[in-house]
Amino acid sequence: MSSQERVRLSNDWRGYRASEIIMVNKIVANALVEQGIGVYANPKKPVEKEPKKMKDIKGAPKDKMLKGAPVTK
């Protein structure tokens, strides 16, 4: 199975208008870019958030651990 590539067209091509973004397979995308008909259109990447830091709770006293434990019946 070949993967799809996003290409932004620079010129009209096969019924598509210039500046339109189309999905084509890698071979067609490469041919369009080489011939100057289009350029690769990369989707916007999400901004990575900083990973949350975990609190070190290994030294918590036992009585505080019991107070925070859920009550089961």
C-alpha cells in the first residue's frame, strides 16, 4: 500500500486549480514537484507541550497516605 502525500499546486492540473492542496501517492507527488507543477504541503504540526513533572511522594508518612486513601465499604 502506497502512502499519500499532500501537494499544493502551483498551476492548474487535471481539473484542479492552482493553490489547491490535493492528496496523491508518492510517485505522482514526486513527479508534480520535479516538473514544477506543485510543492509538498506539510500539515501543521501540533506544538509540543513540556512534559509534566511527577512529584516525588516516596517519602510520605503512613498516616498522610491513609488519610488520602479512598474509603471502600
